[in-house]
Amino acid sequence: MEASVVWDHGLSFTGTAGSGFEVALGGAREAGGDEDGFRPLELMLISLAGCTAMDVILILKKQRQAVTGLEVKVHAERAAEHPKVFTAIEVEYIVRGRDIKEAGLEKAIELSETRYCSAQAMLAKVVPIRHKYRIIDE
């Protein structure tokens, strides 16, 4: 995998991945930035949410669960002092559908956590990650 960032101005950069996709990065105003893009640690949380969401939806579909929607929310606590690393992460899965089997969802989350999600495996080495879920019957 490859990635790069190119400076635009101030604390604004454009990140490019080997896949060719681009993302804007921007610093916070209090740091002198224009707040015109993602902050780097926000992208880490989006990476975690996206990685586990892809795993879970694929597994639920293989289980033939009648999923109509999936949202993954990630909340992280950070250290007060620099470097302001993550000190705890909570991942919440909100699954919508008809007659979603709780045991199947729990298995999908567990498989993502322990086997498939590379982002989660990397972060879990340095910060505790908690999981919870909600099922919304439609």
C-alpha cells in the first residue's frame, strides 16, 4: 500500500492513496488551521469504522440476515497531554432490518474484531476497544 500527502497552505494538505482516491486534511483553528479537511486522527476512526462495517455487513449477508441498514459509530477518548493519543475506543453497531438474529450479529462483530479487520487489530494493540450494538426492527 502507498499513501502520500501534499501541502497546500497553512495546515491544509491533500492526501492521496495508492488507489488514486484523495482526501482533504486540515488542521484545527486553535492550531492555526483553516478546518478545511479531516484531521488525521479522525481518519483513523473512520478507517476503524469502515473496516469493521465492511466485515460485519458481508458476514450478515452471508448469514442471509435481512439487513436494511448499518451504521457504525466510533467514539474515542484522548489523553489530555501531548501526544494526545487515544486512551479508549467504543465501537457501536446500529443494525436495521427484519428479524435480525442477535447471535449472528454478535458472531459477525466478533469475527471482525478477532480475525478480519486489520484496522481494529492494529489499534487494539495500543488502546482498549469496547463494542456494543443496537438492533432496530423494521
